[in-house]
Amino acid sequence: MFTILLGVTVALLFAYLINEFRRPANYPPGPPWLPVVGNTPYIRKLAKQYGGQHKVFELLGKIYRSNVIGLKLGREYVVVALNYPTVNEVHRNDVFAGRPNNFFIRLRTMGTRLGVTCTDGQFWAEHRSFVTRHLRQVGYGRQPMQLQIQNELNELVDVIRERQGQPIWPGSILSTSVINVLWTFVTGSRIPRSDDRLQRLLRLLQERSKAFDMSGGVLSQLPWLRFLLPEWSGYNLLRRFNLELNEFFAPTIAAHHHNFSDDKANDDLIYGYIKEMRDRRDDPESTFTDRQLTMIILDIFIAGGQTTSTTLDLAFMMMVMRPDIQDRIRKEIDATLRPDELPQQTDRSQLPYTDAFLLEVQRFFHIVPVSGPRRTLADCTLGGYRLPKNTTVLIGLRTVHMDPDYWSDPEVFRPERFLACAKDSTGKAHLHTDRLMFFGIGKRRCLGEVLARACLFTFFVGVMQKFELLKPTEGNPEMEPSIVLRPGITLSPKPYEVVFRPRL
């Protein structure tokens, strides 16, 4: 009997190992994986060696001579799209429109699968439609949004003036301006810069961005590590992040419930959502709840709180690294806007070089080098390879934005590439931007694109109107600007210092 049991155990173990090592039929090429952990240790080791997960994916693409790479991270099949045709296919084909349903995604939204960013199907469609519609009702994408951005620009200029002549890291003051635009649309009011809650929120967002990668990091791939290494795996960080975010949003939501009346439904997003909750209170299948509202707010701040301010930070960094470009931008602004005229998004067409510069900052630095993750909703193909249903798909944006066959000299920072524009059927010139995917394309295009573009342009032009950016005369060597960015969910510059000198 013992011999039989041993034989059965060995046979089951052998079958398990065969299944663990097996690659699905016609699965994209990639490194062999180990049982249980898959390629996770290998990818993490290379990411540390080469400076980020995105660089590992590009390296594997070259090693296996493929624009689609197949991996297994933990127990998940993960595929990475690495060129324009495959990236475009993932963005536009509905079979790739799902989101993974793994431990990291659920922990991100406090153990649930809620919000807008990380949901899919009818639930996602219903809530995305609601958020889009109600943000527009409170002025998103229209003149009230532009006025709010200009108000924040005025305060940002005042903050810079208070510290004129002193070395400043722009990243330390930009996030507050962007967050306050978001906060006003969501809650109907802004938060003073001196409010400790605001600084705590910004710190949490920054910590989260550095701690994980786009695939969720080791916590997504090996969730059982939370029991053994809760601090190292990032589990404690996410729990702390969730707790503090709840504490941050809960009083505001409670105050809106207390002060609600039907005539306030169009004042901000929270009032609009509460009205929808009340209209559906007799529907037992309604998905409009306080928890879902909290997750929607969380999504908005995670998506918009970091990327726009980081891009602005990089734009100002390039002003001190490339004074020739700064001079040309300043001359263009002076020739177009009066000194007392506040810039707005509609001025973009009148400032073509400035607009081209901001596009080049986004292309060159690609602060979201890998986007997603997506989930295949059925068995499908990508780049000629077969992907099983529920495969996680990552989107390699950096490889598209740095493709030498398309851009010719992608490693060169050259705004002029966007001035070599053609004319459309009406004879109007337009910038050549068909392969720029900063905000994604298709149905899952970023909700915050309109706001991000307006903030980026208005804040940058407004500051350049008022100040000249210089390197400190006695600079700290450790605070020198660098085009080498720090890895994370998004890439970010290391802190650097500039002096904002008022223009006469």
C-alpha cells in the first residue's frame, strides 16, 4: 500500500511539474520559467541590473527576436507587446479590454474589484460613462476647468516668487497645483498648500509609485509573500496607503452626504454621485455605493496626481539642460502673449514650438514606459501568437516612442521633429503625432487626458512667461539634473535644483 501511495504521489508530482513547465501552444517566445514563481525572480534580477522592468522587456525582445514576449509571472501568463502594430492592436481590439483580477488589483482597491481603472465589462462601462458625463457637467473640458487651472497657476507663480533666488526642486511644488485642480472638480473646493493632509496625500502617491511596477511587482506575482515578508513585498505599504486614503476621503464624502440637496447635484462629482445613489436606492442590484465612490476618487488621484506634475518637472529640467531651447520658447511666448495675459489651452496653435517641446518631453522621457495591464477576454492571437483567455497583457509604450525605424533619431531630444508637419484637406497644418500614445487610445483612453494636457500647457507657459530658469551658481553636485529616470509604476527624475529668476 505504501508503495502504491508513493507511486501515485510521484506521478502526481511529475504531472504537476510537467504542467508548470509547459508553455501553451504557439505562446509567444520568452525565457523558460520555474514552477510556482515562474519568471518572477529572473525578471526582478534583470530589472535591478538594467534599471527597470521596461528595459528587461526590450532586452528580451532583442534576445528572442520578437515583438511579442511571453512570460509567466507567478501563476499568471503575461505577454508584452513591443511594437506599434501589436500595441495598436491591444489598444483597439475589444478582446484585450479586460483588467486582471489578481491579488494586487484587489488589494489596490481595499480587497475589492471596484473603481473605474481596474474594472471591466458592464460595471466599468456604466461607471466610466457616469464619471465622464458628470465631470463635464461640473465644467471638465470647458471654460470652468481652464479658469481653475489659471487660478492654480497664479498661486504657483506666487509660491515661486516667495522663493526667488533660492535653489528649488520644481517637483516639490508642482504636485500641489495639479492635485488641487483634481480636488476642486471632485469635491467642489481646494486644499490650502499648508494643509498637512495634502502633503500626506502627495507623499503616499509618491511612495506607491516607486514601490511597484506596472505588473504589480512581487506582491501581484507571489501574493503569499505578504505572510512572510509584509514590508519587503509592499503589502504593508499598500495597506497603509489604503487606510490613509480612506481617512483622507471619508470626511469629505460624509460632509457631502450631510449637506446634500438636489440643487447641488451639478456642483461637483461627489454630489452628482450621491444623487445617483439616492435615485437608485430602491434598486437591489445598484452598484452605486460609498465604497465605489471612494474607489473612483482613488482612481482619479492615482491616474492624474503624479504623471502631469512629473512631466512638468521634466519640462523645467530640460529648460536648464538646454538653454538654447529655453531661449527659443521664451521668444515665442513673448511674441504671442502679453506679459499680463494668462495662457490657456487654446493658445497651443499660436505657440507651435512650445507645443512641440512639450510633446517631445513626453515622447523622450516616456514616464509610463509600460502601460496596462490588460486581460484577454477570450482566446485570441497577437503578432501571430496564441494567447489563452485571461492572459495578462502589458503594453510597451517606450518601444513605440523610441522606435528608430519610425523616428530616425529617437535618442536625440529634438522638438523640431513635430514641426515637420503636413497639411490636412482644409490646408491647415497639424503636428505629426499619430504614434504618440501618452494617454492610450481606444475605449480605455485615459479619463484625465483633457485635464492633463491643459494643466501641462498652462502651467508651463505661465511659469516661462514670468521666470528664467537657471542652474544654481553654487550647485550641489548631488542635485544636478539627469535624464536617467528612477524606475517604478511611473518613471520620475531624481531631485534637482534650479533658480527661478523673475523676468523684467
